[in-house]
Amino acid sequence: MKKENQMNLESQLAFPLYITAKEVIRSFQPVLSALDLTYTQYLVMMVIWEYKTANLKMIGDRISLDSGTLTPLLRKLEAKGFITRERFRGDGRSMVIQLTAKGQSLQKKVKHLPNVMDDAIGLSAEEEQTLRALLAKMMRNIGAK
């Protein structure tokens, strides 16, 4: 789609995406800050809650982060007692990441967040489905996972 003046902020599709993402993440912060979590740490924990046992590659693939970003993040989550990291017995280069009892307890404290955010965003089920499909198409088109 060709636009008259592509240098106007309003003509940039990336701009409302950026603002929306920033505001959604900001909306999570009060709850996450009270639990000493960042949004990115919350995303990592969601992957671990889903699988119970994970590795660096699996987590990185799911949330599109590289190992250089994930490793310090996982160290912090381990220091907080939410996860354990152990070398995989068959391959010393790989780490097995598992949930602790404290990490399981944390899940109960944030279980309400997705519903709170859905309510705040205020889309109907049909609108949400359409938006997810469009975002998935955009991610495929730009090569994101």
C-alpha cells in the first residue's frame, strides 16, 4: 500500500503497534513489580509453566529471544527461587530448566492477569481472533516466529 507522505508518524503502521505493545506491557507492571518480575521474566515463566521442564532453546524459540538475553534472565529467576537450572546429563552444553515450588506458587499469583488484560483491551472474541490472525500474518511476513 502506497501512502502519500510516508514520513508522517500516523502513516507508520509500526507506530500504533509500538504504542499498543508498550501500553499493554505497562498495564502488567504494577502486578509484576509487586512480585519482583519484569514482563520478559513473566513470559519466560509462562513457557516453563506450560512445559514444566524446558531448555534454553525451547524458551528462546517460544518468545523470540537469543541465549545471550535469556541466560542472565534465567540466572535472575533462579536467584529468586522460581526455577532451577541444571546441566543436561547427556550433553553438558545444555541446561534443563525446571519449576520450583516457589515458581508454581507464583503462577497462582498471576493466573488472573490474562483475563484482566483481555478485559482492559476490550476486544470481542471475533475481533481478538481477527487481530491474532493479522499479527501472525505480519510476523510470518517479516520473518519473526
